[in-house]
Amino acid sequence: SYCGALPQFCNPNMAGAGDEAAKIFVGGLPKGTTTEQLSAWAQQFGAVEKAEVKLDPLGYPRGFGFVFFQDANVAQAVLANKDNNVMDGKWIDCKPVVQGGGDGGKGKGKDAGLNDPTNPKLFVGALPRTATEESITAHFSQFGAVQEVVVKMHDDGTCKGFAFVLFQDASCAKAVLDNHANNQFEGKWIDCKSAVQMPAKGKGKDGGMGMMMGMMGAMMGGWGGKGGWGGGWGGDKG
């Protein structure tokens, strides 16, 4: 049992915890790690109900996945063992799937309030100028079905560096947030956060699109300055 492998983390009070407490996100996996290998690694701690390594559109492992243990205690033991979780000589990043406010409630500064696991919309920043609606859609489709992508472009047709992605299911957006430190697009790290949901006057079929466009318009006034971020995102940050 996990109490034998990691007795310092044995917590009998977790026995009655809900199923969600038994799930963990695992990022930074060694290149080429398969679902079978992830499951085998996790079984050293305790019985595994299910494991899954996410694949890209070509079927190659993306370097992260999820493990659902039969016992929530086991999942908590793995999380508590965070600094020592190693696979094939490489440290892997294990986090709770259930989050109270970004990175297991450990988010820092303004970023902490921008991670909402129930929100299917994401803001994606630090995109390269070569990014297009098609390439961004293809990239994020690895996490789940993408409903809409809005990219702000320069007059010359190059990307201004940010976009909005709307998933059909919030769990897909949540997977992107969980993978925050490892989200890379065309070899470059991109900054993915929950899109702040601003009130929309109309709730017709174009309401969602209108809200996203409004967010972009609000940001454009001062994207490069200190005041741009606060003014664009919520109006209550300097």
C-alpha cells in the first residue's frame, strides 16, 4: 500500500474523500511516455483506476496526462511527494486536478484569479507572429473539441500576439491551465489563462463572440503598458 511506500504521507482521514481527490495531473513527462508507462509508474504508489497520456493530432505523446487512483489517499501521497516524483531520471510535475483558484490554490498575484477550471474560454498570450486561426485551432484540439478561436491580426496579416480559444467543454480548458508551465506553440512557451467573463448585453447566438471581441477591444488600448492589463481584464487592477 501507499502507507508502506510513503508512510510519512499516510492520512486515514482521506478514506472518505470524493472521487475527484483521487485524480492528479502529471506534466513534464519524458519524451515518448505512453499511457501504459504512466500507469506502470503510478502503480508503485497504489492501485490505478485509469491513466491517460494526451496525444497530439498525429498521435504522438504530448508530455502530460492524468492518473485516477482507486484511493484518494494514494493521489494525495503522490502530491505530497511532489519534489521527489521522478520517471526515467526526470522530475515530473504532479498537481491536483481539482483546483480552488489556479495551481491548486497556490497561484501567485494576478495570475491566480485568472485560472477558473469551470470556464471553457481561454486567453492565450505570447503567441508568435506566424500564428493563425488554423494553427491555433489545431494546437488546442489536442486538449479537446474547440468551438471557436479568435485571433487579433495586424494589418499585414501577422498575429498581434494573443488570441481567445473557446472549448466545447470546460474540462478541456482546465487541462490547458493544468499544463501552464509546459504549454508550447511552435517551440515557444505561450501564456494561457482563463478569459475573464465580462457582462454581455445580448445573449443571442452571437453573444459569446461579442463578449470575446469586447474583451479584445478593451485590451488594445494599452497592451504594452502597465495599465493595459488591468484596464483590459477587469478594471479593478491598477
